[in-house]
Amino acid sequence: MTRIPLLLLFLVAWLAVFAQTQFPTVTDWIGSPVSILPALTIYAALSHSIGIVTGFCIVSALSLDSLSANRLGVSLLPLFLCAFVTHARQHLILRDQAYARFWLGLGSGVAVPLLTRLLLTLGARQPLGDVVGVELILSGVVNAVACPLCFAAFDRLRELFEYKPILESSYRADRQIKRGRH
């Protein structure tokens, strides 16, 4: 198994964090940064082992926190919780269905920013404002659209870079099967 699709997953996560924090036009217009990390986390949780998912969450969350105004490590718990629940229930999830990918992206796109916001406000005395609803809806919609696209792109990369198993048949082509009573 080649590691190129896995390295590209980490690279796309790093580029998503970089784009989220370095292009403030969208952030200023909306009032909050919109991230596709929850959609990438859902893909990682349904496609890789728990060790890779844990490493992905740690690298993504710490890189996001180091480039944003968040406290270091505050994004780790929401991302990992979303990934762990998805990975633990992957046998129940219809991974190949587009509507399941859409709803998983929507759920993670709402859950991760909401949990992050709740963790940030634990020490503050300011309650969550009305703008949070619009931010959560926008984040949910962006991740609902991005999640099926992540699956399509990374599954295509896996097809390109990974070896396909050869199915061997127990039937030998040089033998003839004779049936009947002779």
C-alpha cells in the first residue's frame, strides 16, 4: 500500500488551515472562519485506521490553533470526538452513499464549531451570541458540500496510487470439467 494518498490528505488539511487563516476576506464578511477540516476528518475516520485518524486530528487541530486566535489545543477535542464517534460506528454508516456523506458533513460541520465555541466560552463570561446560528448553518452547509467532494477526490487518488488486488480463481483454465456418467 502506498502512502501518497495519506500524505495528500495531510497536505490538503494543512492547505485548508492555511487558506482559512490567511485569507481574511471571507472571515471578515461572515464574521467567523469557515473550515473544511470536519469534512476531511469524516473522510479520514471512514477510510483509515484509528491511529492515522488520531494523528490527523492532532496535526490538523494544532496547526489550526497555532495559526488562528484560538487557544492552543482547543480544536483538538471537537475534531477528535467527531472522528472517534464516526470511526467507532463506521460499520453502521453507508460510506458509499452520497446522501450519507452529505449528512455526515453537515453534522460534523455544525458539531465541531459548536463544541469549539463552547470550549472557548467555558472560561469567559460572555454567552453565545445570535451570530453563532448563522455561522453554524454556514459551516454545516460548506462541510455538507465539501464532504462528498472529499470522498470523490481522495477515493480517486487511492484508485490511482494503490495496487489493485488480483483475484485468483480456483478454476484452472487448462482443465476441462466433464459431467455425466461415463
